[in-house]
Amino acid sequence: MRVSCLMLVTLRDTPADAEITSHQMLLRGGFIRRVTAGVYAYMPLMWRVIQKISSIIEEEMDSIGCLQTLLPQLHPSELWKQSGRWQGYTAGEGIMFHLKDRQGREIGLGPTHEEVVTKIASESIHSYKQLPVSLYQIQTKFRDEIRPRFGLMRSREFIMKDAYSFHSNEKCLQGKYNEMNDAYKRIFSRCGLKTVAVDADSGAIGGASSQEFMVTADSGEDLILTSPDGKYAANQEKAISKASEPLPLPEGKSCFLDTPSQGSIKELCSANGLDASQIVKVLAMLAIKEDGQQQPLLISLRGDQELNEVKLTNFLSGLLEKPLIDLQPITQEKLNAQGLGEWPFGSIGPDLSNELLKKAKTWENQFIRLADKTAIELKTFVCGANEIDKHRAFITWADLGVHPKTSDFRKAKPGDRCSHDPRQKLKESRGIEVGHIFQLGKKYSKALDASFTNEEGINENFWMGCYGIGVSRLAQAAIEQNHDSSGMSWPISIAPFEVIIVPANIQDPLQKSLSELIYQKLKDQGVDALLDDRKERAGVKFKDADLIGIPWRLVIGRDASSDKVELTKRDCKKTELLKTDEAVKKLLEEIFTNRS
RNA sequence: CGGGAUGUGGCGCAGUUUGGUAGCGCACUUCGUUCGGGACGAAGGGGCCGCAGGUUCAAAUCCUGCCAUCCCGACCA
């Protein structure tokens, strides 16, 4: 390809609305253009990158026996109603774009394809003899993100590879899951990315086990916690840890404390000489279920711990046997709207009376009481007295007479002791999620009644797994990990071109003809070569070459008369002056040995 | 949706406080000189100043409403 034909438009100034480096560089290099919020056009250079990533993914998926397909993007609402996700994905802050066709039928624009693929599998597969099967596609997904951000990192229209596997038993699913795990590691490493695999929450997709693949980068949106020995890595949403030992309260008889304007743990501690780990704090929250039911909750936590809402949501979804669509703190405004009186916020105890909910208009009138393990383990503690400006001290759970459901609801934090080895402390780093694999189990096959006949002649629902890679996100994440002050520096396996040939002065007939000769030679060898044949000054071409990050640069300049050219490696900027033949030979060697 | 900021040629910005009919740098076009790290000179082209109302002799500038974009939280590949 010739730069003169490439529609290359680079910007000298950084567009003001781009925040992170990779986004800025993609815009400056003319790789992407924004069309509307969270929607981008992939320009020719970017499309080449995406194609290269796609090929690597295709090779790896094919190598583990996955079948490529292309599924529809318009999904009938019935299918999503069957799986029980229509409400959650469209109502409230749902992320599915949806519309009505001319007949008034509701249609969703595919944010993910479990429903469609499960339907297809169930129609085509009737016997265990046809299993296992894995299908995948590389396609645009639509998600009406609440807040699109950072260019392709969180866009509303993005390219994703999604795979779905169907099995006759759990063991087979686990086998495929492990194969996928390995394939993912190969894919990311072939793309030149450093990634960590972390335990993850399976979120809205649901299912049992799940792992995320994170490109490590300071600009990442996710907080990852890892152990120094590398044996444990998890997304903070999911991470577990051992909380520090609480400071035991000294002996004492249960009593009331006057605690005027000590509504926060901090104030309570400093006014009474307490440690936060000696207090049980109670959060009042409202869970909104998919069917609209509103359930008040009281969650007890040790004073020095924070609530992990993901853990709470998952626990409640199991308890209520319905997905939650929202979780919000109870505020005085909400109480007023329910026609309820004032609650003693700041002094609420785990035993706050159900009486307070009696007159609620739309809420359930019993609390669900929950407590984090660390709170339950306290022998004696300080807690709210359910009266403004009053707390109680030297209280035990027996004194309170309530029996909250107990689980792990606390947020693991950097510095916490690791569960597998308390001598180690969790470290934090940031990551960009580029892949996620799930063992779904029978969640969708049950909901959509997708089954096969097993060896015993009995009808059984499929065991399923699903496996995603954010292709367009991965491309941007690659820049986040590979750039310097002058621009991008693509890993060669996914670079839009492998080498750029730059005649310093295209007007010089010798330089021009030598450049053309080398260009032809490289092309004949199957190298992705770009020839900068523009009538620009050398400086301009160098700046552009650096910005668009082509891994190798061959400059044909003043030494052309002695048949010498310069070979430069983009990532380290190391330059060698070589005879033309040697330069071409070395380049071919480098490119062919490093092609993954 | 809540909190904050910003909307002026393709990009980056000034002008808004104190109303007088739009300017700078980059990019673009033409000519000349230059030619190894975003050249110089000359001459050009391009803007209903986010949109809609209002105030005024006069609005980018003042007032009202809307819209859009970006940043901080919930969402996620």
C-alpha cells in the first residue's frame, strides 16, 4: 500500500475530548473517527489491525475445534423473555437497544447471543452423539452503555468475538473451559499483550465459574487484587481476603451510650476511644427485583469494612430466586415517599424493628437481615440503639435476638491478608478487561428449554459455556500497553503494516527508484509493506511513521547513492545503516521469525 | 439518572466580564524558495459562533429553555 492512497489524515493537536493516551493516539493517527457518543468508524489502518487480531482469534478458535458462524443482530423479544432477561436488559438502566418493527413487534439489538445460539442449538441438536459443539462469531455488538468512555474501551457499538459451547455433561464443559483458557492465553500473547487471568464475577451473564483476562495498564477501569506469590488474582468485585483481626472490646456490661452528632464510624470512634473493628454498622438498602417488588434490607458489617455490592447482589439473587435490577440506599426522601416516618440513620442497629415498615406503600414490610461474617464473628460489639444519638456497647448477637443470614459481603482491599496464605498481603493493580470466559451450566438451556437425549434415553438440558473477547477494545488496549511520547508502537503481529518504507526525498530519482525496488521486493515476499510516496518533507514522514507505530521503518535517503539504507525498530528506535540487500534480508528474517 | 465542566471553520484555542456584526495556530488551495525530524514567503478558500426563543437600534457576548460532548459514580468485552 502507498501512503498517497491510504487516506491518511493525522492531527498535530490532540483532540480535547480524548482522555487516555490510546484514545488520543487513535484519533491523532486517523485510526478511528467518532460518529456519535460511543460509536466509532474504524478507518482503514484500524480495520487492518482488527483484521489481524481477528485472524489470530480465528486460528486459535479453529485449532480447538470451534465452528465460525454469523448470528443475527436483531433478536425477537420473546426469546429474551423466555430466558428472563428482557426486563433486566431493557427496563430501567438496561443496556439493550430495543425497538418495534412495523407490526409493533418488539426487537432487541444483540448485546450478547446466548438466547439466539441456544435456540439454534436446541433446534439442531437432538442427541448426545452430536455433542460437544462450540460455535463462535466475530461481530458487532450493541450495548447502550450508561456512560460510554475512552473511545473503543467502552463504546456502544463494538466488535466482539463470542463463543458458545454445548455439552452433554459438566466434565466435558470443564474440559472445553480449560481449553478456552489456554487458547485465550495464546491469543493474547500472540497479539503481543501482557495479560493476567483473574477470578471474576459472572455478572448479568450468570453461571458458575468465570475468569477474566486483563491487560495490565494504569488507565484500566478494573481494580485487580493479586497475591505476591502470583497464586491468587481476582477482580475486586469478586476478591476474597482475610480481614484483619478485630481489636477485642474489654469486658463490660451492656449499656447505652449517648452519641450526639456521632453518625459516622469515625466520629463514634474518636469520641469514645473505639476502634472501627469493635463496631457493627448497619446499612439500610432497598433491593428492586425484576418483577418490580421492592425489598428493604439491613446489612450489618464490621465498622472497618466496606460493602461489596456485587457479592450482595449475587447473594440476594439466589435468596430471592429472581434477578435484581437495582440496589439503592434507603434515604429519608424514599421513606417520605412511602409515607414512613423518620428513621434513626446513624444509629441503626441490626435489630431495627419491622414495625417501621408497617405502613409502607409499595415496599415489603419485613426486612431481610444480612450480616457479613466478620460482623457475626464479633463476640461483643458497639452498635446503634435505633434511637437518634444513642448507641449500645458490650452487645452480643444473642442480646439483639436477630439472626441475620450470613455470608461474605465485604470488599477485599489492597493490604488485606490473602486467604490462601495469611502471611501475604494483597496488592492492587489496574487492568482492562479484554476477555471473559464462563461456565454457564444449564442456566440458559433450562430457561429456553434446550435439550437433547442422553445416553440413557432421557431428555436433558445442555451444559453450556460462553467465552468473549472484546476485539475492538483489545486493539486499543494494545496501544495503552505499547506506546511512547511520539506515538503508538504496534506489536508486529497486529500492526496495520509490518514495515514502512520512507524515501527521505521522493524527488530524488535514485531514492525514488530504490524505494520502489525494495517495496516491490518486500511485497513479493509477502510482507505487509507501506511505501510513503508522498511529496512531503522527510521530517513530516518520520513523525507520521512514529505516530502510526509501524514496527519497522526503512529509510532510503542520502546514502542511497552508495546502496545503503537505514533500518529502524520502532519500539526501541534502534537504527542500523546497512547495504540494501542486507537490510532487506535482515528485515525478512526478523519479520518471518517473529510472525506468530 | 445524580455531581462537575465545555460547546466559536477539519483539529487546538482566543474573543463573552464591559453587546457594535469574528480572530489566531495547525490543516487545506495556488505560486515561489526549501528538502533527514511536523520549513519559509506571498496570495487564497472555508464559520447560520450547539439549537430555539427573548431583551436591544444592534447579540458569539445579556436572559430563558432545550440539545450535545467530556470528566466523577452505577454498567461491561
